Amino acid sequence: MKVKVISVLEDNYMYLVIEENTREAIAVDAAVPKRLLEIVQKEGVKLTTVLTTHHHWDHSRGNEELMQLCPGLQVYGADERIGALTHKLTHNQELKFGAICVRCLLTPGHTLGHMCYFMWEDNCPDAPAVFSGDALFIGGCGRLLEGTPEQMYRSLNEALGTLPKETKVFCGHEHTVRNLKFALKVEPDNETVKTKLAWAKARDDDDIPTVPSTLGEEFHYNPFLRVALSEPENSSPSDQSIGDEADLHAMDIYF
């Protein structure tokens, strides 16, 4: 599968996931319909599905307009507050879009109805991906607006933290520098945090996205995952970068 990373609004990401055999596409958190449809047209694919992580306007506000512009569009989510919702999801429900498999992971904390989407292709050697919305960020996690700390802990360390360590993490916002500054306050001697922060600052200076990371990397520098480790590790992640060349508004990631 192919993932388009699309920067929108102030610091949001929405994603277009393309099934390369059928040339059909899934949007994740379709906040800006015009920009999304520009990418859909450029890629020459058919948008069939929207997966929404949660009901907040900067993740779901484009759903109604997209429904009008794309007849037959299906909108999935776990919260009835999501606009234009056609399919309400439950925890661990699995979906199939061509070769793309999706496992829906309920991750309350930021909101009570927050859903993350774990995607993979059967019989494919490439790493899976998780679209983590405002639950798990690179180096951090979302604010608690509706859930409890206990719920967020379980969401991060049980629902998400047990996924394969090679899973690519595509989050909902570009908050990496800010998150890693906090992580450095938590662990001032963590050399991996220092290295990742310097890398993220350089990306930020050049207006290049820091997504994706991998779940395995997050356990080296994300304090909200490291809290569950019995013996914190300081070894360096194997892949600090996803490449130096990027379209600053829509970047390709191939799986």
C-alpha cells in the first residue's frame, strides 16, 4: 500500500492510503476536502472510504462535504458525534479493503470514542502501519479531554504498545519537537531523546514532516510508552529518518 502524508491546517496530518491493485483509496481524518481531492485526482485513484479517529473538527469536519462530492462514500468511526458517520465501529473489529486489512483499536483518553487504525497487507513483507490520531504522537500522546489517565495508559501500552515493533506510526499532528522537549525534561540523560530532538528540529526548520516513526523507536524516547518498561533502554533506533526529499504538503510513503 502507498500512504500519502498530507499537511493541513496549522499542524494537522490527514492521510490517503492507496490500494495499489484496485487503485481505490482510504482517507484517514479527512479535515480538508479540497486538498484531499486534489491528491486523489493527482494519484488517479477512487476515494471509497473515510476512517475518522475521533469527532473533533480538525479531524472530521470534511466528512459531510466529501459525502456530497463522492456519492457512495463510506465513513467509519467509533463515535456517533462524527459527522456523516455511516458505519459505527467496535474495538478489534476488522475491515478489508482489497488487499488492505484494518484492525480497529478503541483508544479512549483524548476522547472516549477515539479509534486508531492498524493496517497491513497479508503475504506482504513490508511493515504494517497504525494511524494513531490524537492518541499516540511521535514522542508523546494526546491531551486528556474526556478520558482518564488509566484509560490513556491502557490505550497506549496495551492497545497500541503491543503491536509489532516495526509498525509505522502515522499520528494526527506535528508535535514532535514539543513532545521531545518534554521527554528530555523527563529523562535528561537519555541520549536517544537528544538525538531524535536534534533530528526533529532540523526537519521542522525545513518544514518537512517527522512522520512516520516506528513503534519500536517510540519505546526509546516516548515517555508515555517508556513508563511501562521495567528496564528503560537507551540504544538508538535503527531508522531515525524517512528520507531527505519530501513534498512539503503531500509526501509518499511506500509499503
